[in-house]
Amino acid sequence: MDIASIPIGTDYRSHIHDSMKRCDVLLTVIGPRWLRAGDVGTRRIDDPNDLVHLEVAHALERNIRVVPLLVEDAHMPAIEELPEDLKSLRFRNALRVDSGIDFHHHIDRLCAAIEAIGRSLTVPAGVRVGSPAPIPSPPQTLSSEPKIDTRENAEANAVELAEKRRKATELTEEKRKAAWLESHGREPIVIQGNCSLGRSPQSAVVLDSPKASRRHAIINLQNVGEFWLIDLGSSNGTFLNKRRVHQPVRLCDMDQIIVGDSSFTFRQPQEISDELRMTMAQQTMRQKANIPVWLLVADIEKFTPLSRSMVSEKLAMLVGGWVAACQEIVEEHHGEIDKYRCDGFLAYWHDDEKSAENVAAVLQKLKQLQRNEPRFRLVLHHGLVASGGMRSMGEESLIGKEVIFAFRMEKMAGSLGILLLASAAAKAKLESLMKCESAGVHQLKGFEGEYEFFKC
């Protein structure tokens, strides 16, 4: 909301509050300085009377659809960086909007998503989305005698409640699985974990077309209910809604995918709510915490300028070929890709007797790959994480402060100009398998104290 649009003499807090009653979708543009804006020593976002703070807080409180738009290579703020009444913004799924070659593709996706939200809104006449739900009247009883719960009634109620929770959990799992591909002449293809597409007989979706590469593309399930499309450097490209895919991109319901001569419609009609994401994350932290893993973050350097300087086809083949080469190296040495990002990925290894040797072998091969284009950074960390999802489905998403630590390391590696940065914990585990030298002691944003890092 522009301050100029608020009538003079009007209490802007009340104006924003009233405007939120008529709002179905709020777009929150987040740039690199979104958290840091303000006078020296202060942050505007911490001021409860700041316009942006008020708008976002009101929208979150009323459960309005809040869409964070990430611009200029910004990342979602960590939960500890947000004021108390904005912390749930961290769990709202974001959309990246680049100013380079993918700008129109990203804006098309945004407009299509907003239109889909509009079509899905079915509300009674006179009621706006975001309005508080009506409070039901208490049930009337025909008996004048007070109802007293006996011990048997209490036990029966507890059993009934437990059964409802069990069924709700089963329904939740079914909703998480509810994604598939539709294509003329084919049975619906249910997507569980990674879904590979190509001419190779090992592909989950085998394509009998000379225009398709052997390993053409993959659809990767990550986090809770997120499906990402990744082209693997194919010669003829992968197209999403008639635009060539240049980097990993998240899929939405009814997206159109073209691979070679084959056309697919991605279906995921059941939306994963923010409440469900938060609930599952909390359950994960309780049930599957403290798992020792190696964390490897890879990130293409200066991706936005690179995307502006190359034509579409060359950029797609460059990034896709890099992703495919990295994936092959990681999986060859028993690692897994946990998350794909627009310009990189997070890989991991469960800590076992062979993991240090596998990680060292991957680092040596990736260092050789760093001699070619695109230029990319690597950071290595070792720590305890929580693991979500179901490994049997090919979905195991890592969360926890050590994951955040690794991504913060990647930012610091960029500022230090180091192509391979290791934490002290990772360096100690590598022992004599790789030569490393101290890169100094540094503070890491969001973490107390100082940490020593190593250049390998």
C-alpha cells in the first residue's frame, strides 16, 4: 500500500486494518535490505507502527494469503530474524522474481497463481476472505439437568479423539502424496520422491522420442509437498508453460510441461497449507531430531548477471548440464540431493564409516568441475539435523539450525571469495583426507559467538 493512497488526516493504522478486510492476496516484496532498512542501530521491520510491519502482521493475523516475492537474489528471513508477530511469514511459500532472462516467466507464474487463487475462492455473499469466522452458537440442551462426564465418558472421549487424530494423520499423508502427471494416451503417473523423464530405460517416465535426451529432466519432491522441475542440460530443452526452463523451478497445479514430443499436465489440486507445514516441521523436530549428517551447499556465482548475459538456450544447457554433472557425482558416492534452489542445491550424506571418504571424493571431483563454467562455490558442514518426510517415498527433507548454518556459510564464502569453505566440524571429520588451511575466525549472522572456518 502506498502512503499516498491513504486519505490525509486518516489514522493509517485503521486504514490498513480496513483495507486488509477487502484483501485476498498480499504480495510482500523482499529484497536484500528488507530486514536491514532503518536508521543506524534500528530496523524498521521491528517497529509495530511501520507500514510494512502493519500490513504483513494484519494479513498474517487474518490468515490472508501472503506471498513473499524474493528479488535481487534475496532469501527468506530466518525465523529468529523476524519480529514475534511476523514469524509465521517464514513458513509462507515464496516466489522468486528475477530481473534477468526469467523475469517474464516468473511474472507469468505469479499472475497464473493469483488467478488460480481467485477461482478457488468460494465464499457466501457479503463475506470477504480473511474475515473472522462466525462464532457458532452453543448447542441447546433439552434437559435442565447438568451433564456430568463420568470416568467412562472421559475415557471414551479420549479414545474417540485419538482415533480422529490417527485418521487426520493418514489423510495428511495422502494429501502429501497427491501429485501426478497427466498425458494423453497414458495412465496418470503418480509422483513419489524423484520422478525422472528421458529415453533411458531406467527413467520413471520413459520417452520414446528422438527429441528427448536419455536423462532429460527430473521432478524433485522436497520440503513438504513442493515439486520442482529441473532440466538436466538436455539438447532440446524442457518447457514449462511454453517457456524454456533455465534453472530449477517449482511446479504449480495445472502447469504444462513439454519434454521432446511429449506434453504433460502437472496436477497437485490439494494445496499444502502453512499450518500443515508448521505442524509437520514441529512433529519432525520431536520425532526425528539429532541425526548426524554431512551438508554440502553448492551455489552458482553471480547468477543474475550470468542470466542477463546469455541467450535462453545456452543458459538452459549450461545450468542444466552443471546440475546433471553435480547430481551424478553426488549420487555416485552415495549422497543425495535434498533441495534444489534456483541457482544451486543442498546435498547430504548420513554419517557412517564410509561417509568421510565419499564426501572427500565428491569434493575432489567438484573442485575439478569448478575449473569450467559456470563458476560456483561450495561449503561443507557437519552437524545434527532433524529429518522430515519419508525415505521410502524418496522424500527426506532436512531442517534445523545446522542447515541454516550451512546456508549462512555459503553467503560468507561469497564475501570472502573462497570457492570451497569448510566448517571446523567438517574439517575435523575429514582429518587427513583433504588439505585445508585456516580462513580465520568469523561471526555468522544469526549465530552467537565466533567460528573458525577453513579453505580447502
